[in-house]
Amino acid sequence: MGVKPNTLTLDGLYEKITDVLDDKLDFFEGLTISGISIIHKDTDSWNGFLSGTAKTGDKDGKINIQIKKTLMESVLSNLLPHQSCSAKYDVVIKSLYINRWGSVTIIASGIRETGISDRQLLIRRLEKYCSTKGYFEKEKNVLPKLITSVLALTSEHSNISGDLLKLNDQLSSKFQHENCSTSQQVADYINDNQQGFDLLVLYRGGHEDEAMNMFSNEVIIDAIINSAIPVCVALGHESDRPFIYKLADYESATPSAFAGEIKSHNDNTCNEFKDILNKGLPETLVSLREHFQSRISSLHDEIESLATQAIVNNKVEESNNKAEKYKLLAFVMVIIFCVYFYFN
């Protein structure tokens, strides 16, 4: 008895499904599946299949995910072991197919942790980088007592703000600003200007939020850590505090605040010098006078003592000389008497 026309074997059903879906599988390209847990991976090579599962309510769907080793490594590199076990992932579909057993396999073009923003990923990466190198324990540079020269590094399209420009009037030597388009440019300016300025400041212009993270980069962090002069930041943050603030030697909320703080810093230094001149110097001179008077008196006593000793020594020497003369005279007299008595 033959098979009815509307009856299919399992293999026939699979062929019919794949025929229907074959020209529609491109529809899934670029879509993202969210909340995937990776429950198995080939530890020898990540080029094989990873099993994933996604739960929604009482449904539990399982899929196979084929992902390149480099993609998975980039995600796991910023996670601690316990984090990678519990993490959920968003998988971007490159292609999708259904095998003979009805299992869905996804070839991924991208993967990232679910619910983690680009900013959070950046902070994780930099936290791990700095912790590994011990940068958080590094002692920060101290601002010089008097600041006379500043190099300001800003984003590519930023115009120097009026408040920061006021530093020009405060500095007795020089103020210079440079626009930078990349993190490497900023790092190069820091590395190449260790001798010409008292300090450097990083800032950005208004409405350049996209430039904020340019300053939070490994090459700039390395340059700050290795800098012989203080590197300050005044990026104008309002709600988000850029990561680079953790490594900078001195921080201000905005460029205008930085200008005011540098002015106050220099004013305080000048006032300290004035206090020394007005109060400390007279006291110092009195102290020096008393010290020298005491020293002179002590030297006078020492000289008198030495002079007395010299006189005594001279008298002793004179007495010794006279005694020698008397001994010689007595000896001569004895000789004379002996001769006299001998001939008489």
C-alpha cells in the first residue's frame, strides 16, 4: 500500500521545510539574539560549535552557535572567570541554517555581553589594564609651587574657552594649546614636552561628547604614568566621570574651574612669599644675629684660652732655656775650679 500524497516521511518534511525557508534565511542576517547563555565550549578550539540556551518564561529554546575564536576571546578578555560563567550574551547572526535533525545552527558575526554599554566595556578594559600594570598604586606628581607655563591639549574641533585663555594673563612664561584628533597624538605631546612646561592639562570643547573617551586610552595612560611633570584633566564632565581622572595627577571639573584653581594656586604661593618677607625674614635675621653673636663670643673665649695657654707655654720654654744655661754655667765653673786646684 503506497504512501498517501499528503503524507511525508521525516526526511521528506525536512526537505520541504528547507525548500520553503531556503530563500528566506537571509532575512535573519544582522538580527541579534539577546540573553544567550553559553553552556558549553570546545576548550581546545573555539572555532567549533558553542551550545547556547535562551529562556523566556516557561520556554526553553536551545540552539547551536558557531563562533570564531577571536570573537569569543575579545569578549572573555575583560571578564574574570566567575563573570564569564554567569554572563549573558547578545549574538549577531551572520547566517542561519537548519540541519537534518531539525536543529538550528547560527554562525555569529559578533558577540557581546548583554546589557553592557560601550562605556562599561571600556572601563572594564582599562581597569584590567591598569590593575595588571600596578598603575593605581603609582604616586602622583605634585603641582609646582609656582606655575609659569602650561601646555593644554584638547580635542580636534575644540576652540579654547575664554576662561582657560585667561591663564595667558596669569602665566609669566608661556601658555600653549594644541588640537589633537587621536589618542596617540595626545600621548606624543605628553611624551615630547617634559622639559618645556610646568604642567599639561587635557580638556575638551563644549558639545564634543564623542571626544570624551579619546582621552581614556592605554597610550595616554602610559604617557601620564611615565610623565616627569604633572598631567591635569579638565574634561568638562557633568554626569559621567571619565576613566582618565583615576590616573591624572590633578583634576578639575571644567576648563574654567581649572583656570580659577591655577590662579588661586599661584596667588597662594605669592602670599606665602609675602608672609616670609613681611614676618618670617625679620625673625630669621634676629635668629641669625643671635646665633652669630653667640658664636663670636664662643670664639673669643676660645682665643683667650689659646692665648693664655700660649703665654704659659712661652714662660715654661723660657724657664727651660734658663735652666739649661745655668746647668752649662755650673759645669764651666766646676771645670775652672778643678783646673785651679790642680795647678795650685
